[in-house]
Amino acid sequence: MDVREQVDRYIDGQPPAKREELRDLHRRILELSPDAELWFLDGRNADGKVVSNPNIGYCSQTLGYANGESRPFYKIGLSANTSGLSLYVMGLEDKTYLSRTYGARLGKAKVTGYCISFRSTKDLDLDVFEEVVADALGRAKS
């Protein structure tokens, strides 16, 4: 099964309301970066143990680790979880950047060093969401 099929299956497997919101956010991200490399992580580690929620990833970058190792990984990730949805912005060196730059304008969202979590897109300013995505992908929103 290719990545697009995995992503579609993941989205289709969500409860109806969350499915529609996840599908809408996925569409918005792809509109901002139509040629983005698409990733799908099922949340399992190399041993098959569930260690995170599944994630849809967009674009690619090389992440460096403190031990000197590096690996390719997505720039942004989108995930459904028990309390709502989350957008992950990977590779940020300044862990205050998201909250300082977007926190006050996002709406009802919890912003951490690299994650924006929210119950529903109804709680979120979607124009600001798109700004975050465009910024993370290295493109200015026109």
C-alpha cells in the first residue's frame, strides 16, 4: 500500500466529525504545498510497539540529534488523538517560537515547543493555522 492510501485509510478510520476536520486540514496543507513529500507513520517503533499516535507528515528535512546522528523526517505532522487534533512543527531550534509568533492568534489551542493541539477546527483560526503551515514549509502565504 502506498503512502497516499495509508493516509486515506487513516483519515477514513476516524470518527465522522474528526474525519471531516482531518480531511479539511490535510487538503489545506496540500494546497499550500501541492508537491510536498507525503509521509505516514503508524505510531509503532521498530519492535512493533505503539509509541505515539499515527501521523501524516509533509515535506522532508534532516533532523540532527544530540549524539551526532541524523535522519530524514517530515517538516510538519498532523495527527488525530483522543482529545482532538495536533499539528507538529518539527526541527524548531527555538522552543518558544510557536507560542510567541502564533499562540495569541490561533484561538483555543494549546501550544508547546513544537506542537499545536486543539479540540476542533471550530476552536482555531484557520488563517493562522495556514500561516503556521506555510512558515514551517518555508513558504510565505500569499
